[in-house]
Amino acid sequence: MSATPIQDEQLGRTLLAIARNAIGTHLGFKFDATPAHEALQRAGATFVTLFTAGELHGCIGSLEARRPLVIDVHENALGAAFWDARFDALRAEEFSDTSIEVSLLSPSEELDASDERALLRQLQPGVDGVTIAFRGRRATFLPQVWRALPEPEEFLAALKQKAELPRHFWSPKLNVTRYRVTQWREHEPWMKERL
């Protein structure tokens, strides 16, 4: 398995600032310049997840590193806040009660999916992010989803449903990959007096 992306708290703070600034600027708030970091121009794949008043309010991301990290986080933050079809667009009055999580993905590794039992034995609950793809349908769960679905069978069944496949579907042509993430999350909702 590929190594987990590097643990770097300064990078985490920078990525969270990029995400918050992107969303806030879109809502009309003013921010200081985002701090610099040497990794921002490297290609990176990220997911940005929003929680408003503690509830999920959007999650959008990239599975492959195809653009600079700074652009990937910026665009995924806007997507999570305003274009995740499962949720209403974030409103300005919700911004101060919204916390942000950024997940930086490692490169994906293909798993042996010759049969479902073999696949389930390879999964590491709480560690692996998993992507499945079959005939144009694709879905992923970040490793954080294991908190809600700790059993591999249930995790995989729910992932199949997310890909609009039956829970008990199986085909040897199912493509399955896994990845790891480094995640950073704002510990407290953004303080109103900073707006």
C-alpha cells in the first residue's frame, strides 16, 4: 500500500485556510492572504468536507492528483459549499457555524477483486478509502466513513448502493482501489468576530 500523505500541520493549516477563504470570498467576506507552503504547486488530490452545526453539509473531491494542490482544494471547497447536489448551497449566515475538513489522498492501489470474500479480507477498516467502478458507475468512501459503517460487509454494500448497484451485486469485472488520507479539521467553528 502506498504511504499515507505526509503529516504536516503547517500544510494542514494552509489547506484549511485556502478552503475557508474560497468559500468566504464567494459569500462576500474579506480575508487576509492565504499563507504560502512549498507543496501548494505540486499535484494533489483532496476532498473538502463541510459540517454546519455539527451536521454534514457537503463533500466534494478529487480521486487523482491532476492539478496543483492549491487549485484542487479551492475548487473542491467551492463544490462542497455550493454545488453538492445532496445539500442546499451554504448561506452567508451559516458560514460562522461551519467547520471544514480537508483530506489529502495518497495514490490509489488496485485491489484483488476476483471474489467478494478476497476483497473483504484486504480491507482495513478505519484506514482505507475505497473506490469501486463498474461500467461507468463509480463511487468512493473516505476512510472517515468507517466510523458509521465499521463492518467491511456493510461498508462495501453501502458503497455499491452509492454507485447505484444492488447491495449484493458482484462481478469479477468490478474495479476496486484503495487509498489513505491525511486529514485536517478545524477544531472549533470559525469565530464570528473574525468575519
